[in-house]
Amino acid sequence: MLCEYYDVARPGGDEAFSVDASNITFGPGCLREAGDVAKSLGITRIGVFTDRGVAGTEHVATVLSSLRASGVDVALFADVRVEPTDESFKAGTQFAVEAGVDGFISVGGGSVIDTTKAANLYSTHPADFLAYVNAPIGAGTAVPGPIKPHIACPTTSGTGSECTGIAVFDLLEMKAKTGIASKMIRPSRALIDPNVTATLPANVVAASAFDVLSHALESYTARPYSRRTAPGAPSQRPSSQGANPWSDLGCGEALRLIGLFLERGVSDMNDTEARHQLMWAATLAGIAFGNAGCHAPHGMSYSVAGMVRDYCPDGWPDGAPIVPHGMSVIVNSPSVFRHTAHGQPERHLDGARWLGADVSDIGPAEAGPALADRVVELMQATNMPNGLTGVGYTAADVAGLVDGSLPQRRLLDNAPIDIDREVLTTLYEGALSYW
């Protein structure tokens, strides 16, 4: 008996949970270890994936120097699209095939890491593009076997993609995000160098940190693994298995660190302690949600990002409208947590307390508002958009946003409450504005 939260299993519910721990190296300067790690994985010709904004940085230069010093042949792909699409995934795959690489290293944010996962998958096990994409949008076909080694080197403190088997992209024909989820595509190794955060713009730090915050809150409040139907075989247990005692550990510490260091890390780029701690929080939350899964805020974010019209925030490439991932998530989060708290108020109060709210005089009935209000306070303090209206949507867009998120059953079904069209409509309406 682990705790009361996990003892209430429904008939046919899973009686066990799995722990998949990523193989990570964390510390200032660890990007210099790229060459040694590549050699230890048996890589002789490596595909280095990055984007145009990162390609000219010292981070990429350090990785390339280390690889070459170790005698590893390099093929550079610097055309990763920020907020990737099915077309950009295909371009990365074509490069990998033509370059004849036997391993990969990604240097960049979640877009770069996710693109590398996809290029690795499709170049190793070619298939129709929608074959591996999550059902019901794609076929959800299981990855047939191991893929090539992949070393992930994140340059933002948020997505946690280096710790997960998830690759997210925009499916252009649907104008919505979806993804591929398989333990097989999780990076073989991760080199997490917190020094990369020193030059990140404030808006990027804030958006990334709110992605971390929501990763941790969603995983901690997700439907417990014991309420998920037991798999037909242990090997079929999904990564998004629901909240479990292992993921709880990372969620709590990640939220505590966000509560302490978010505002500091955003307001002062010279606050090395704060930015390094935010990177560690991102790592902890990445490991946590890689074993538990996210739920409604992320499921709702896919249509928010996919249907963007003309929003262009500071800190991202000019020209193309974009709602960055962390923003597309956090504009939904307060509305969701205000709505889901009735089913598990103690967990929502835990989240509020870890984020720095005083909950000493708050009862279970106020748990949702307490958590939502604290998240809103942090959004205001770091200049995040004021809900959906802040990124260009109106009440007239709610129906379309609902349509875009309904197919995200992998995420929605991990929520602590049942989510249908009516509930989603209520959640989006509640997310239109907060102040």
C-alpha cells in the first residue's frame, strides 16, 4: 500500500507502474562531453540537428568541436523549424537518409529534439507518415524496434523533451498539433548544460518555465495509474500511465523550484542560480511527465498553437505567427485546474503550496481557485498573455478550439475528470481571460 491515492483501483485497473529513467548528464559545461558520449554509443557518422537561431551559438560550436576532436564524422542539419510541422519532420528524415548517419545529436529546444526523434524513427523504420502518429489522427502503430542512438542537448529550460518518448508537431492539413508517443523514440542520452540559459531572452525563459510548471501540475494531478485499464501485456504499458509515486517525486520538487526561482530567472539574466535551478526543474518535470503523462492543458494547447492567426511574441523568429508551446499551454492551465480540483483537492492544494501560495487557511472547496490564482499571479509577474484573448482568440473561436483538441484523447483521457465536448467548451470559455 503506497498511499490512499493509489489504493483506490477500479476493476481491471493496473496494479503496477513502470519507471523509465532517462540516462542524463547534468552540469555546467557538459556539452563538451558530446564526442566522448557519441563514441561510447558506437556512432561514427552523426547527424547534428539544430535550428537557424541556435546554429551560430557557442553551444553548437562546443558540440561540433567535441565531436570532431573525438574522430566522429559530422553531418549538420540546421534547418529545423521552430514549432515543427509534418513537412519539416519529413525534411529532417530525408536529410538523415541521404546523409547516411548512424546516430544523432540534437542541440536546441523541444522543436529540435522532437524533429530529431522523428527523423531517427522514420529513417530507421520507414513507414507512411501517419502510421506512427497517435490515434485517432494517425494509426498509432507501434514502433517495430530500436532506433539509432540519439544524444539530446536542450538549450531551453522547459520542454523536457530530452527525457520523453514524445515528438509533437503541427499537422498542417488539420491546423492542429498532434504527436508520436513511444518509449522507443526517447533519446539514448541527454547532456543538460544549464549554462545555455544565460543568454535566453526573458520571454523565452518565462514561456519555457510555464511549460515546466504545467508538466508538473498535470502529472501530479493526472488520473492515477491504478485507475487506468491494465494493459494486455506489461510491455504495452504506456509512458503516459498516469500519476504514480515515482512521478510525484519529480513534480513536487519541480514546482517548489518554479515557485522560488521563476520570477528571478525571468527578471535577471545574470541570476545564474535562478536560471540553473529552472533548468534542473525542467529536467525533473521532464522525467516525471515522461512516466505519468500530461492532461488537459497540453491537450488544449494543440489547437491554440495550431490555429494561430497573427500572434508574434518577443523572443521568437519574426515573420511567422506563433503561439510558443509554453504559452499555448499556460493560457489554459488556470481554467483547467480551477475545474479539476473538486476530484482531488489535496493534490491541487499541494501544487498551490509548492508554488508559493499560503494555503494554511484554505479548505478543500477553495483548492481550485487557490491554485489557479497562484498560477495567474506568476503569469502577470512575468508578462505572459492574459489567457486566450492575449494570443488573439475571442469567444467566437471557442468551438473551433474544441474541435481541434477533441482528438487528443491520449492527453484528455489522462485527466482526473472525464472530458467531453461540453467540458472542453467550459474550459476554453474559462480561459479567455484572467485579469
